[in-house]
Amino acid sequence: MIPSDNSKANIDRFLGYQDEYDRYRPEAPQLVITVLSNYLGRRPSHVADIGCGTGLSTFLWKDAADAVTGVEPNPDMRGKAQEKLRLLGSGEDNLSFVPGYSNQLPFDAESVDIITCSQSFHWMDPASTLQEIARCLRPGGVFAAYDCDWPLVLQPSIEARYNRMIAASDALLTELQPAPDQARKWDKEGHLGRIQASGWFTYAREIVFHNFESCDAERYIGLALSQGGIQSLLKLSPASLTQDIAAFSAEVQAFFQGRTLQVPVSYRMRVGVK
């Protein structure tokens, strides 16, 4: 059963571009393991990564936990994660990817040590999701929702052009899509307050950190075009953003001049301890 509250639209938003998503999006940094394992106080026996997409935030845990489960309702994204897992061979028996929804997790009560949502919690109904996460976490277990800041830090005019392109795509989607087909997104700034107000956690806080990733013009442009709003608009009206994308791409290419640079990736993590 697909939960209500526009969940189908949120899931369908990410159909069909799993390869581009996986190619250009950042992998989760190792610091995630350090912070969350320290908060747990030991090596986790079971980590669940919900809304895991192509597994960019799931494979991180393969050597840091006894069992790791990626939960993803979108079949294209989950299929990409499973394809990557098959390529690793038989040595990753502790890692699996399963279908599921954030408020209907396939876990027994108090069976998971750490639950993460990387770039995904804002697509989930927060009240029912937090209740389900609390059900699945063991006492002292840790929940973390963490996200990158977009755009990646580069240059003011490029970042401003990115923001205008995202705003334009969102506005056009509102015009072109019937209301029932529009995805619903909760503001990320409210994550911590919702975790605290839920009553399911004894302690909550926000943690800010940075990572550096290699980035060339192709990747920076690909990151922008991997955003769900732009992908949704390109499916509905492929020519709508032609000029915006061309201008953005030209400015990015002029900045990189064929170089590969170390670009800072800023993260905001909201943590709740059961």
C-alpha cells in the first residue's frame, strides 16, 4: 500500500534518472559513521538507511555495521542500488536493499541501532515517519536526517544563476502539474523542531560539517540537473529550461576551464537519540 499525502508523487518524482543521480550526487562522508557511532556508544549491529535512493548513503556503512539495510520505495533508484551491490560480488552479505515506506518500515520493534535519512527526510510525512522510526529503534538508538546545502559552494554569480533556475522550474511545475500530481516537500529548517516536538527522543541537536569532493564542470552541471524539480519539468516540458540550462552550463564551463577542483560540500545533520 502506498501511503497517502502525495507520497506517490514524491516517489514518482525520482523515476527514470537513477544513473545521472548516482553519477553526480555526493557520496555520504565517513564523518557520518564517526558521529553516529559515537552517539550510539558502540559499533552498530543494524543500520537502516531509509529513502536510500541509489545507495550513496548506504554503502558507506558496509564495513562499519554488522547488518545494513537500504529502504527505498522508488523501483528505479532501488534497482540501481541493487545493481551496484551485485557488482561488488558475494563479499557484502551484510548489505541489502528492500522496498518500503518511511512510515511502514519492514523491521521489528526495537531492532535497529541507527536509522538515517540522507537527502530524503523532507520528502516524508514527518509525524508518521518519526513515530515509525521510534518504534524500530532500540533504546539509545540514533536517528539522523542529513542534507547537503545546494548549490555547492563555487562562485556567487553561478550560485545565483542556479537558484534562479531552480525557482523557475518549481514555478513552471506548479503551473503545469495538476495539484494531486505535485510532490510535497517539508522545509529542512524545520527538521530539528519536528524531531524535538515529536516526543520520541530524549535528546536532539543539529550538527554542521563539511566535506570536499572532486568536481569538474560536467559534474557541477550534472548535480544541478539531477535536482528533482528540474527532472520533473524536463519530463513534462523538455524545452522549458533550454535557455536557462545553456546559460548556466556556459558559465560553469567558463569557471572550471577544464579543471577538476576540490569543492566544499556543506552538510546539516539533525540528530535524535531515543
